[in-house]
Amino acid sequence: MIAYQVNDMTCGHCVSIITKALKAVDHDARVQVDLATRRVQIEPSRADAEELAEAIKEAGYNPTPVAPANTAAAKPAGGCCGCGSH
């Protein structure tokens, strides 16, 4: 999963433009957009992060790479409480 913060994405029209730009680069990509947090997450089928970022830039927006939400890295390590002693 590749994720970008796109702070200049402010409305549904922006979401549509960005989604279309990403799909033009990678038609089979799975695109998730959260307008409230201004985050775009892409599960590409063939495009790489650079190509996807360039597509967003060419659409007129400024993507900043971020760690995708809900990844294994975001989960606590070790036991159920994250202490690592279990």
C-alpha cells in the first residue's frame, strides 16, 4: 500500500480528479481517498510510488508520502498491551 497526504485536496471534485489521474496510470489500482484527513492510499497493480506521485502532481496537487494507515508497523509490538513481555 502506498499513501500520500494531499493537503490541497479540499472537495469531492478534487477526489474525483486525483482518482481519475491514478487510474489513468494504473487502471487496476485500488484507490482509497479520505477527504476528511486528506489522505490517498493506493494499492497498485503495476505502477510504482514515483509514477503514482507524478500522476497526482500532473493533476495539480502536491502529494507528500506517508506511512499507510492501519499497517503492521502501527500495531503495538509484543503482547496485547504492547509491553513485549507476553
